[in-house]
Amino acid sequence: MSCSRRWPDWRVRWPLRQGEHPRGRGPFLRPRRALKDQEVRVALVVAACLLGEAALAKNVLDVKLDPITQLAAMWVWVAYSLLARRDRFVELATMASAVVATAAALVVYSF
């Protein structure tokens, strides 16, 4: 590799505009910006609850959950997505209720 092709690349236009890819290939989406969206944060918490519930129910508790109970956290997310309010309190309440619904389903099926 020749010296002219090392970083910083001679083909890059400096300074870059906000969200622009350094090689000019369209928008450059950073993962940190995606986490600033509250719907993405709620969806990640719900996904973690669903995966944790499935792993605990199968490997630790050795029980078979019915589909309605197994998707308890998803029902909370469906209610959140149908709700018109989008503020910090509703986001935190939805995350907490997804965790509580998951824990309640596991507690009910463990006894």
C-alpha cells in the first residue's frame, strides 16, 4: 500500500457534513443515535425480557409456557405502541411494566 492511500484517505472531502459517510456512500448512521430514540429503547428492553423469559422458563424452571403468557412483555409493548403519549414517564413505565409482567409470568409458572 502506498503512502498516499493511508489514513486520512485522500479521496475524503473534509470537513464532513452531519451524518455523511466518509467515503461518500450515502448517510452514515451511528448506533448511538439509534439508542436516543425512545421506541428503540423500549423495544430493546422488551426483547431482552422475552429472551430472558424464554431462557429461564426452558433451562432453569423447566416449564412450558402458553403463547399468551410467553409473550407477556410483547403485549405491554403493543399497548405502548397504541398509546398516543410519548414522554419519558410513559417510556419508563412501559419498561418497568414489561419487566414486572415477565417476572410475574415466571413466578406464576414456577409454582
